[in-house]
Amino acid sequence: MGLIKKHNWRTHLSSLFVLAGLCACGFPAQAVSTHPILVLTNAANPFSQYYSEILLTEGLNEFTQANVSTISYDSLAPYDMVILGESALTPVQVNDLSDWVNAGGKLIAMRPDKQLAGLLGLTDAGSTLSEGYLLVNTADGPGIGIVDQTMQFHGTAHRYTLSGASSVATLYSNALSATANPAVTLRNVGPNGGQAAAFIFDLARSIVFTRQGNPAWSGQERDDITPIRPDDLFYGAARLDPQPDYVDLNKVAIPQADEQQRLLANMILSMESNRKLLPRFWYFPYGFKAVVVMTGDDHATGGTAGRFDRYIALSPAHASVDDWQAIRSTSYLFPDTPLTDAQAAAYNAAGFEISLHLNTGCADYTPDSLHMLFTNQLGRFTNTFPSLPPVATHRIHCVAWSSYTTLPEEELRLGIRLDTSYYFWPPKWVLDRPGLFTGSGMPMRFAKTNGSLIDVYQAATQMTDESGQSFPYTVDTLLDRALGPEGYYGAFVANMHTDSVNSPESDAIVNSAVNRGVPVIAARQLLTWLDARNDSTFDSVGWTNNTLSFTITASAGARGLQGMVPIPVGYRVTNIAHDGNPIGCSLNKIKGMQYVFFPALTGNYSISIISNVAPLNITAILPRAGVTDANRAPDISLTSSEVMSASTVNPNTFVLLNASGNVISVLLSYIASTLAPVLTPTFLLAPATTYTAVVKSGGRSPR
């Protein structure tokens, strides 16, 4: 909405001209809400629960989760936004959601029930598309900042045509062939600011399968290199079952899963922005855009101590381990590795991680045999290193991966919470292409084939010293894409075997990271951070008089936690305070949106913004207000408090409307000496008729 400046004059012809200068105005005040986002799940579809994991990863921790069976109009009323997981709905539920959106609610529906098509502004095209691609509209709207190349999705999308909605992304039948159908849509609904958006496929299911591979290939030896490994879940060229790779390796540079969930985050924030600004947490401490997670496997050959000593020597003096300033790493050991308990305890105290490297003999396993192997080898590991804390992260020997989630399920039973066994390998498949074969640089929790969440993080190893990758080329490329305009942020896990002290690949990775200001940490440090960040919360989010207020409860382990709030175009921050005291902040553009970053500590926050653009003040106008003899062919000119550039005077910024509100034909000119636009009708104006001249300034209400 804009403030309107009116300048009136009357003639004996009863002609009236109104000049409207549109300027940015504030948001309406909004009631304080503990959690403005509601995630609606469906017990019959556990993938619907994975949207909570996506929101946590994107730092949008201000949500509540509920089962769709519990909803009513009244239960929806306290929430600004609903994310609806794929669910079959009753007619009553459809009506409740429709009424709530018409009252001003914001809905994002995933592979929506076709009963919602009318609300979403879609018409069913009567067909589907499976295992396709999508291309995001990056020219405007929430797609700005997202990669401008096609990306894969996994699962099945219903085909629709647009009937009132706009397209945020388009379905492609392959990487190059567009369809006439949208993949992601957005529609404005009703007079109260309601909006209804849709992902035509199930985004959560697609992200899980992109990250973890094809569940239909679970247990298959596809690359003909025993044992079964994680790459077999992606490897298409099986000798007896040749198919396309599950990950399009022509797209391996793109974190396809991350980019799609960042599109969701952009949509949430942009849709909510005409009600209130939503805070979120940044991915890593202190605003880091990338982190190297250094690991190595030691097969009882004893290079661990020397490698750790080298990292100590390469670390800055007095560097803080807890703040990720020191170079640290994890070594996964066979239990009989030549290292004393006293050495292990000292390295552990210095911030290194020593953990188990479970040995299956490079053989496949069953759930029972895996349990027995862990029982035996964990017992030996604990007896050898009694001073170490319980094993928290793990990589299995030969990266054996006999079924879809048998290993993380067993790890969870044993208290192991992060796994690095997904492995970009073998060399004949990698072909020295730096990238992310799981479509992600973000550690996120595993899900079973039915979508049920497993509380173990998948941190895929994208760099190894046995995949035919070149260094520093591989690490330079990954880090530059994270730090550069692509914005492919991530925690990049490396396995530089600790069988020997020296590793040229490890040295290259450390040197590349240090030169770019990227921390090098152990896997356990990453796990500590992930749990602490996910346990931190936003509460009591409110908006009044262009001031956002909220509280943060930061978990004790979330050192360096950064909050961030999107700042609409044309606005700037005037004050940011923590518990009433002004604090420092910085600005950063992330995926097309401008944010203010600030230290996220436990306490109460307020952030105030004002418009950068002053309202357009009309200082003079001809014909002037109040005259009684206006010409039926007037030259309508104006001057204002703001200099008007000739390039901005066009049929979109200066128009003449008739009494019905229709634009009539005019000639536009610009008087350079007075810097004023002139509007001249191309025909005689009708007597006894009202006309309206409208000019728009550069400012606009935030949307």
C-alpha cells in the first residue's frame, strides 16, 4: 500500500485530476506469536515430518509441528504460515485451510491434494511427471539468488496449468526440455494479504532421496566393486541393469537439494514479509560460509599422532579450539592402532577426535552381524582407550553400506550421532569433478525409506585421497563456490588417511582453507555445533511500528551463533538491541535477499527499520488546484521535492485515468530545464468528466 498525495482543481467542465505519489509505508502491527510457522504432518506419510529438519537446517527455528488431522480454522488462526506436507485432505480440512488463507494466512502445500487446486490457482492437467527436473525463475520473486540451471527432483509431480497463480519454477522432462507445467507456484488470495503456494512434487521426499540415493537400489552391487557402498545407490551403469545415474553428474557442481530447500526458505521469508520479518540462524558460527571437516582413517599403521602434531604446528598461536580457530581433525582407528591411552587422552583434551573405524573385513553385513561387529570392536576400542569419551562420530571401513539405513539405525542405538561413510568414489565415476554427489553440503539427519527420521547426521565425504581427485583443485573449487557468488555453502568432509604422518593432499586442503579464512575442524566439533544450533530457538516474534521483536534461547554449545533478519528492498536498519542495549551488526546478501547479521545470544531482541526512500511530495502542478477554466487538451506538468530522472518518466510511472479507472492515451515529455514530466492527452477530454493523473515515486511498500 502507498500513501496518496492529492492535488485537485475544478473547472466549469467539472474535470478533476488527482496526482498520487506512492511511497513506502510500514507493515501493519502484528500480534506476538510464539512460533509463527506451523508444519502440518501426516502420520501416513512420515516424509511430511522431514520439513522440520529442513527448517532447522535453514535456521528457521520458530515453528510448531502438528498432525493435519487436528486442524480447524480456530487452530490455524494463531499462525502466520502453514507448511502442509503431502496429505490427503477431507473437504472440511480444505474449507478450513481456504478460509484461513482468505483471512490472510500463508500456505505452502507440498504435492497438494487436488482439492486445493482452486485455492492454489491451478487446473489439473490430468497427468504426472516422474524423476524430472525444474528450472527456477531467477529474474524476480523468491527465485532471485537461486541457481539458474535446471535441477533434478525425485518422486512424482502432478501436472497442472496456471489458473491465477504465477510460476516460481517450471517442470522439465529432462535437463533441457521444458514442459508447459509449473513446478512451484504462488498465488495472492483475497483482500487480506493471503497467499497460497505449492511445490508440485514432495520436496521432502525429493531431498531425502537426492541426499541418500535411490531406495530401489538398496542392497544392489551396481559398480561391480565389492562390498556394496553408498555410491551404489547413485551408480546407474550397472552391468545387469544399466540406467541413468541417480545423480546427474553433469549437475554435480550444484548442491541441488540445498538450492531447492533454500528456495523454500526464500518463499517463507518473502511471503511473510508483508506481515512481519522472520529471524533465522546462520548455518555456521561467526558467519562462516564454509568449513572443512578434516578426517582420516588409520588402519593400525600409526600415522595419527604425527598427523595431529602437524595440525598443531600449522595452527595459529593461542588459537581457540572452541571458536574453530585451531586446525583440528578426526582420526577413525582400528582398535589395535599403535597409540597409547595417554596419547589419546592428550590429543582429545587438545580438541582432536579419536573414534572407531569399524572393520567388516570389507564385507557386506546384516543388521545382526553389524550389531555383533560393533559390540566386539567397540568393546576393544574402549578397553584400549578408556580415557576417551564415548564414540560420537563414525566412518565404517571400506565404506560398506549394505542397505539403505541399517548402519545409521545401529549407530543411533549405540549413541553415535554423525556418520561420514557416504563417499564420493570410485575414480571411474568421479572423473576428477569437484562437486556434491549427494546434492548437499549441509549435514542433515538420515531418513528411512518411508521418511521416518533417524537422529544421526549424514555428513558426506566429498573429498578423498583415493577417488582420483586433484588437489588443491578440488578443495579450491568447493570453497570458492561456497564463498563466491554461487553461494554453495557447506561443511566439506575430507578423508585424508592417517595411516601415515605425511599427506600432500591434507596439506593442500589445509593451505587452501587457511588462505580463504575457512576453519578446519574435527567431525565431533561439527556434531556439537549442529546439536546446539538446532536446540536454539526463536520465540515471541512480534511486529509493531516497523520494529521486530523476539527472544532467543541459545544452546550452551552454540558459540558464535549468528542471527539474521531479511531487510526489504528500500529499507535500512536504524537500531538493533539485545536486552535493551545497542549491538553491532553487519549486512550480507544471501541467496538474493539482504540480511542484517548479529550475534545471537540468549535474551530479548528488537530490530527497527525505516524506508530509505522519502515520500514523493508534489510541490507544484499545472493546471493548478481550484481553477475553473481548465483546457480540454491540457498539458499536465508537475514539480516535486525529489528530482525526477528522465529515464524514469514512462507509461508505467505517469498515467492518466478516465472516470472508469482506465488508462487513456497520452504523450509523455520531459522538460530538462525544470526536471519535470509533462503529460498531454492525445484527444480532447470530455466535459463534465473526472480524470485522475497518477505518478509513482521510486519507493514502494515492502512485499
